[in-house]
Amino acid sequence: MNPIPEIREGQSVELLKALHILTRDGKLNQDSRRKLKQVYHLFNFIEPLLNDVLTQHEHVTLVDHGAGKSYLGFIIYDLFFKSKPVGHIYGTEFRAELVQKSRELAKQCGFERMTFLDMLVEDAAAAKEMPAEIDIVTALHACDTATDDAIRFGLEKNAKHMVLVPCCQAEVASVLRKHKSQSLAKTPLAELWRHPIHTREFGSQITNVLRCLLLQSKGYQVTVTELVGWEHSMKNELIIASLSPNAPRKQAKERMEQILAELNLAEMGSRFMY
């Protein structure tokens, strides 16, 4: 039995201390409890996908984009990869000091099949350290366009599954704002984003809708749900996409074209249609 009921069976307490999720004396504060709950809940979605890949071939690769301090990568490795002889996790993060700390912790823990790369998400697909294909792509709270870059990476690497929790979408909102007068003259739907707070929220919402349509247009089955309760995080939308030969593609692309035209977002076509 774990002394702290929130900690999963088999989870290394020393790892959680090293990640500063647990205090030195093994306690959880409120912020750490919330963070751990999010990561565990996300792992509940990712674990079946890892097992699905292993039913298809004997190796599994996972890339965690915008990894930050790599809470997610380390916990996935500890709970899943550590007990298996195969599998590799790659983490990308543009802050070099966090990458170096993750490398040191992986060495300290003996997690030999973890690689951390100091780079932007948009540069990761071309990195020589990356395999030609990746099985699973994750991005937990990758800010603004980094989520789009993670999707593009997954498409280029023929990912079987993508698990995304978007954050801080501002780009679409800025385009809505720029063309607001034109939109108000064109359609009553523009009332949905007349006011600044609505522009921000509607921009965030439509960004994720367009991301889902992009994934569907590329042959993915998409599920959208909550990550955890809203009391834990306002950035709470979880997008899970799984490559499927039977997924309809043409209708998704047509819907995306119509939405971009109707909302005066045609200049965003290169981000969502390729």
C-alpha cells in the first residue's frame, strides 16, 4: 500500500520527490496534488494507446512536445516503460536549462530509453535524433501554435495516436479581431466575438474545432473530452486522435474550408489545411 493514497501503485516515490511533486518528507501540497491528478488522468488515456501499439509491433515510441520539466514523460516511463525491455520516450523543450535537468534526472533514475532535445516543436520533425516514424505524440499545455506544430509533427511522422491538451490559443483570436468590422457587416454570427472576452474564448474554441477537422481530414478518428474537472484547470480540453483507415476525410476538409470563409479566417488556411 502506498502511504499517500493519491500515488499510483508502482510509482517511484523518489522520482516524484526529484520532480518536486512530493516534498522531501514525502508530502503533497495542494498544487502538486492537482498537477499529479492531471498527469495520472492523462496517463489513463495514454496507457491503452501504448498497449494498442504493442499489439501491432514489438516496439513503441512516444514524443512529448513542449515537455517543460517532463512530468508527463517521466511518469509514463516509470509506470509503463520501466517494466518493459522495449520502448523509447523523446521529449522536446526549447528551454535549455530544463532539458539539461531532465537529462540529468533520467541518468540518475536509470531511464536509459529517454531522450531530451533542446528545440522548438516546429523543428523537431527534422531533428536527426528523431526516428522516421513515431507511434504516439503528446502535447500537454503546449502554448498557442505549439499544439499545431505538434499536430504537423505527428502527421509527418505518421503517428498512430495523438493526445493533445491545447493552451493559450491567441493566433485565431487576433485574426478575428483584425477583421471584426468586416465580419459584423457580413454575418450576424460575428456577434459571437464582438466583445474582447468573447473574441478570446471563441477564438480558442474555433481553433480546437479547426484542429479536429484537420486531423479528421488526414484520416484520424477524433474524440474531444475534459482532462480533469474545471476546478483544476481552465485549459482542460483533451483531444485524442487515432489513425483509422475508415475515417471520412473529404467532408472534414470541406467543412474546414466553409468555416474559414464564413469567419473571415482565410489567411489561416495554411495552418489548418495542408
